[in-house]
Amino acid sequence: MEFAEAKEKGDITIVGFPYEGILSGLPGMREGPHFIRKASYLLESYVPRLDVDLRDVPFTDMGNLELFGSPEKVAEEVSEAIAGIKHPAVLGGDHTVTIGVVKDLIKRYDGLKVLYFDAHWDLRGDYGESTHSHACTAARIADLGAEVIFFGVRSGSREEWEISKKFTSFSATEAWPFMFSGPVYITVDMDVFDPAYAPGVGTPEPAGVLPAKFFNWLYDLDAKIVGFDVVETNPLVEDVITPVLAARIVRDMIAKMWKGMQK
């Protein structure tokens, strides 16, 4: 199944990585890409705030790439897969896949910023005997040399909260900046949203971001978006509300990226 309105060719390419590595919560993230695509058919193709219709956008969906093995191995394989994609639109799967995406993109773009939407810091040195598990994603991205800017974080270990002081971050209730210079990659872990709006995640965390705030921010964002991912959708916990929200993020992010490419 392809994402709704996908074409045979396009500079923006959807790819799914149904990978589920080291668990810290409820299992089921590997089913995320299929349910996000399925939910895309419940949405209109037109994004009114951007005046963009996905029927007019040249984007393609190359399906899923099955990955197995350690998080370190998977991150490397993701990086190799992304190398042939101009503007990746990634569906997860757990957050480990983001490490691989950024590992490739940082070779292409100087000064890459990663806008990191997540309920958790993901700044651990290792977790579950791996330095590349989903609980370490932001730390590994920072190690690659990308500037990581956090949004919506409200959970982490004592050590992570201390490390987080080195980074720029904005809470769920603070005003978010709209302007970013240089290339930007956006990663959205679905647990950044309040569980009332996204209950289908592996590690839900109360007092989260409201979807309306996220979308208003996205529509007004002034930045060169070079790619994005939506990860950690868990349809085995809840299989309608969360996939629909994830699908709308994908739809609107594609529309936003394509509109920016026209300038």
C-alpha cells in the first residue's frame, strides 16, 4: 500500500523502516508504516493553510525496507538506503532509524539542524547494551555534528536532564521559534503529543504537545526543510487516532517541503 496520492516519480520519497529494536515500553512500532499509509486515505489531499494539494505534488513512495539486527547495524543500513533519496520522508519504526538518516544527510548539508520533537531526551550514552537504541538517538545525532534543538521534552533520567542543559530546548507550553537558518531536518516521535491525542505509542507521557500547536508552527515555519521522519507510532496499542495524526503530519510536511522547494 502506498501513501495516498503518491506518484511514480518525485524528488520527495517516502520510505518505511518497520524496525523495532530494543524496547523500553510497549511493543508494536514495526507496524507503524503500514497503518500510517492506511490512515492517509482517510484524509483530504488538500492542505488549506498552505494552499497545496498532494495531487499536484511530485512525491513517490518506495515502500518498506525490512531491517534486522542490532541498532548499530540498522543505523548503518538506513544511512546507505537514504543515500539515493534526494528528500527523504521516513516512516518508522523506532527512533533508531533517525540516526541513519542524519548520518547520510549531514554529509550533504553543512550546518544541518535537527528539530527534535519527542517526549524524551534520548540522550543516554547507551541503553539495553546498545549505544544506538531509541533512547540514545539524540546523543548519537549530536555526535555526528548536527545541531539538535528539542521540542516538547518532559521525561528523562537525572543524567539526561543535566546533559540537556547543553542544548536549546522548548517545552510543550513555551512559544516556539519559527525561523531557522540553514538546512533543517525534522524528526517527530509521536509520543511528543499528549496521549489524549496520540495514545498509540510505546512510551506515552502525559502533559504533551497539542496537535493544533504543532500544525500552526509547521505552517508558519521559515526554514529549508531537507527531510523528515515520523516515528514510534504503535498501532498495537491504538490503531486509528494516532495513525491518522501521523498521516496528517506526513501529508502536511510533504506539502510544506514542496512549497518551500518552489521558492
